[in-house]
Amino acid sequence: MMGKRMRDMWHGVHPGVRALRVAGLVVMGVVGAAFFALVFGWLVMILWNWLMPAIFHLGLITYWQAFGVVILAKLIFGAAGGGRHGGPRHGPWKGNPWTGSHGSARDNWRYYRDFWEEEGRHAFDQYLERKRAEDAQRPGSERPGEPPGPEHSA
């Protein structure tokens, strides 16, 4: 489903012009990808021929061998650039932790700052007071860097 911005971009454009624009974008994408592949293969060849013979006593490689090394690395190690691959079943939550009965992630995220300003600081201060009271009741519970109490003084 197209978003509103995408529909507005093509609104009122003649279908012939629209087809030419799409074709131009496809051609530019293919040319750009080919240029990137050529430059990347050349860069791998230069780096290999500079480093590998000196470090590991390997032979020099041609451009097409370097290009093959890039493709082989892509096949072995996966997509360049990392990122999260797979679906929502990956990760500690086994799903999207932001969605639920209270709306989508965008709807929930916009309230985070308001929550922290209104309730978060107050709740955290209460938590600190409770922890300090628990530590004070526990014998031998000095914090690192604090002077020892009377039971530890010599």
C-alpha cells in the first residue's frame, strides 16, 4: 500500500511521464549499482595486493578475482551493513515489545518523554529512598567508598 506522500508525488502526472520517470530511476539504480560494484572490486584488489602478499605471502590477484572475493564474502557472511535480519521472532521478546493493547510503537513512543517528566523522576526518587532504607537496615551494608560504621572501626 502506498503512503500519502508517494500518492501525492504522482498525483496529476501523465501516465507516460510517470513511466519514463520510473524507467529512469531503474536505469539510474542499475548504473549506480554497477559503478559501486566496479569501484568496490577495484578497492578490494588494491588492498589485497598491498596487504596480503606482505602479511601472508599470498599472490597478487586480478580485478575479477577481487570481484569474486567480494561476492564470496557476501555469500558467506551475509548482507553488508549489518542490521537486524529475520522477522519478529528474533530477539529477547520474540515479538515487538512496543505493540500490544495500547497501540503501535509510534503511538506509544510519543508519550515517553511526557511520562518521564511527570512520573518517571518521582518514581525513581521513591525507588532510591526505598533502596537506601533497605541498605541502612541491613548490617554490614556500607557502600564502597563510605567510611565504615562503628562495628568496623578499630
